[in-house]
Amino acid sequence: MHLNNLPGDFTSKKTGISSLDELLSELTNRNEEIEDSILVTYWLRNVLGHSLAWNVNVDQDSYRKLYLFVITACLHVINCLWRNLQ
């Protein structure tokens, strides 16, 4: 996968997601695809990189979705790096 194949809001780095609330509500608009996994992981890193002190309760379903997006993105990166080493 190349950077220009990712959603436009990722490549422009103008996410519009600035809070955990916004990120959690955006989860319903995303599919369990690699591109969306990378995008959600990018947003999550940016949102949590600013502060871990959010006044938001993350329900179990949203936490599970976030977890699956992040693990999918991580496994994809590992797979890409592994293929390049061989």
C-alpha cells in the first residue's frame, strides 16, 4: 500500500479529529479495512498524544473497535517490513 492510496484526509494530515469524543463517533463511519485501520490509528495517536486525561468513558464495544483497528494497522506494518527484509 502506498501513501497516495490512503484516504485523502490522511494524506493531507487535516483530520478534523481533535478529541476522543470525535474519534469515537467517527468509528461508526469506518470499516474494518487496512486503510481505515491505519487512519483510525493515526487519529488515535494524535488525539492521545496531546493528552491522556479525557473526560470520556469508552464503552466496551468502542474499545474493542479501537483495539482491532490498532492491531490491524500494526500487523500490516509488520507484514510490510517483513516482506521487505526477505
